[in-house]
Amino acid sequence: MRQFSHVLSIRTTRRGLVEFTREVRSWVSAQQVTTGLLTVFCKHTSASLLIQENAAREVRTDLEGFFEQIAPEDPGRYEHDDEGPDDMPAHLRTALTQVQLSIPVLDGEPALGTWQGIYLFEHRQRPHQREIVLHLLGE
């Protein structure tokens, strides 16, 4: 059994979904692990991770719109607004999603479905530099 780790840096430009499946696949392939388990971890409380459809852009648009409705920016609604009106809604959106994914590795590749992609879900309005930790355990 071997293990590897790496930190991906992802620059976001605005609120929304950023696919980084290609970067994950490339890194996993370079480790030459045939069978194992990949953990993907987001080191932030105002961004999260999703595995979601990567074919139809409308899926991402609808997801982003849904989260705007359930955790809206609404001045006066939240006590926590240290970093602006999108601060607490970003934390709520992260709480409703996840910051860690576990993905099996089979035949040297993440075992994703045909239309599945790995996304960073940026919940803040302004650009951020996000760190995503990859940890691979396998043989």
C-alpha cells in the first residue's frame, strides 16, 4: 500500500462552479496507482466540493440559482457579516454541501460516471485562491 498527497491551487473569478476533473485525473494518473481511494478535501469554509454533471451547462446554472434562493444575500438577515453581505450565505451553502469527497480509483483512474465531473463550488462573490488537498491511498 502506498500513499501520495498534493495541494491543488484553484483561482476562482466569482461565485459559481469551477470544474477541475482534468487536473485530478492527471495527478492520479501520474501516481501510477491501479486500485485505491482518492480523498479530495477543500480547506475553506466558504467554498465546497461537488460531483455533478459536466455535460449540460444548465445543470450548473440551475444549481447556482437554487443556492441563491435558499441562502440569499440579505442585509440584516444574518448576524455574521464580517467580510460583507455574501459572508454568511457562503458559510450556509458550504454547510449544505460538503468539503470532502471520497472517490474510488479503479484501473488507475478516478471511478467517475460518464457525465460526472469534480467541482469546486465558490460561494463568495469576489475572486479567491482556493486550496484543494488530494490524498491517494492504494497500490
